[in-house]
Amino acid sequence: MGRFHRHDDGTVHSHEHDDHEQQSHDHGDHSGYATGTERIEVLEHIFAENDTRADINRTAFESNGIRVLNLMSSPGSGKTTVLAATLDELAGDLAVGVIEGDIATDLDAAKLGGRGAQISLLNTNNGFGGECHLDAPMVNRALQGLDLPALDLVIIENVGNLVCPAEFDVGEHAKAMVYSVTEGEDKPLKYPVMFRSVDVVLLNKIDLVPYLDVDIETYVARVRDVNPTATILPVSARTGEGMSAWFDWLRGFAAETEK
């Protein structure tokens, strides 16, 4: 079965995952198959269903006075380390809930446990490798693991992926991403949909700059090429450098809705 994706220009398409080397079949004459507008309408309906569920999630958040952040990144950027430091900082200050999205295992959820936050684990493994992103229905199911009236802020840690997570509204009020200097300065240009969709970019692992061929100004300029308005915060989640600016941004974000 194929997976469907929508791009920021409104187009949608499917990625088929059938193994053609293991299947022998006659492709035949496809000239009589229905394509074009009718096919696009079917795919748009799939996203419309997601958006409807996202509105339901957003209503649940807003009725409880909760601000929600969708936190995204590629695998290995340090997203969970950033989140762990964030929970330690906000403990006793804000009541935080985390929806921890992962294809398999509870390793990240365990790392975040014991830091004063409610954690709701959401594995996307469906028996066929797992979804590469969280969508609104998945987040809706995960809400059952949180005591919403008791929370001020919910952070959704999305599946590590620089493509699919940016395409799905899950009911969040803002999007942020963690972008590591070890990933290369070209990523904003190669994955513009992700970088264009976010409100905040945490440029992580700046403690490694002395050991790498890295020019921070170039990284920032590449983000600006695709997203001129995003807040860009160079940080090191490991050493704590620059993290105070991130904590201040989060506190301001959470304060935008009062209980």
C-alpha cells in the first residue's frame, strides 16, 4: 500500500512500497484507468480527515487552556536531549505533558521519565515498519494518557524525519525543530518544507564547532533562505550553552494562553 504526501504548493502524491523484484505481473494497458482530478480529490480527502481530527485536538487543548508545541527533527539531532533539559528546567514552573512519538521502543520515553512531566508514549509501529510521522488521529489517541486539565504545556516529540512530520497538522499552536551542526549546512535547502514550516530552529551541538569544519553564520543564512522569520537559537543541550534563550521562548509561548 502507498503512503500519501502533500506538499506546500498544495499538490499530493503517493509513494508505492511494493517490492517489484518479488512480484511478477503484467502491467497491461492503463489507458482506461481514472486519473487526474478524481484521483487528487481522493488524496485531498485523506488530508481533510487528518485536519478535521487536528481541529478536534486543538479544541481539547484550548478548552483546557493548554499551549501545544510540535517538536521535530531528523534522527540523532539531539531532540530528546533538548527535551530532557527542558523538562528539568520547567519542573515546578509549568505543568508539562509530553507525547513521545517513536516508531518502536520506549527508550526516549524512559529517558524523559522522572523529570516532573506527564509522559504518553506513542509507538507508530504497525507491523510493516512503522509510520514516519505522527498524524492528528495518533495524537488524539495519545491524549488519553494525559490529564489535560492539570497541564499548562504539551510538547509533542515527533518521529525523527525531515520530510513527513512537517506535512501533518496535529493540533499544535507552533512548530519547532532541532537542527544539529553535524547534519551539514545544506539541510534547509534540501528539506525546505520542514524548515519553512517551523517557528523556532534550535541549532544544536554548537559545542562541537571547534572540532568540525562548521561556520555557524552559514547555517543561519541557509535557514534564513527558506524561512526569513523563524527564531534561530544556537544551543548545546549537552553543555547548556544558549539554552536559556530557548527556555525563555517556551515560557513566553506557554503564557500566551491563561487557564
